[in-house]
Amino acid sequence: MEGRVARVTEVVAGSPKSFDDAITTGFKRATKTLRGITGLKVKDMRAKVEDGKIIEYRVTLEVLFVLES
């Protein structure tokens, strides 16, 4: 039996609604390109502010996926 090898790639996503929505947006986009996703980690959370209001929630995700043979 062979071992598995995985790779981590970063995805940056944003949403005007919430951090949760930004995470979901980034994950959904990653699934269009990457196969074999086994997990993700929220590496960073930031918010863009204008005129004293949050206008965009931004996240940096580390997406873990298994490399195909």
C-alpha cells in the first residue's frame, strides 16, 4: 500500500456579507479547479473599511488536497 501525498494551496476570497460567506465563496471556487480536497484552514481574516463601515470581509484559506497518482 502506497502512502498519500497532499498539497496545500492558498486561496483569497471576499464577501460583502460576512467572514462565513467569504469562506464559503473561496471553498466553492476551489472545488471548481481542485479535486480531492480533504480540508481547509482559515489562515487570515481581514476586513476592508471605508467611511467607518466594513465593506468587505476577506479571508485567506489554505486548501489541502491529495495529489492524484
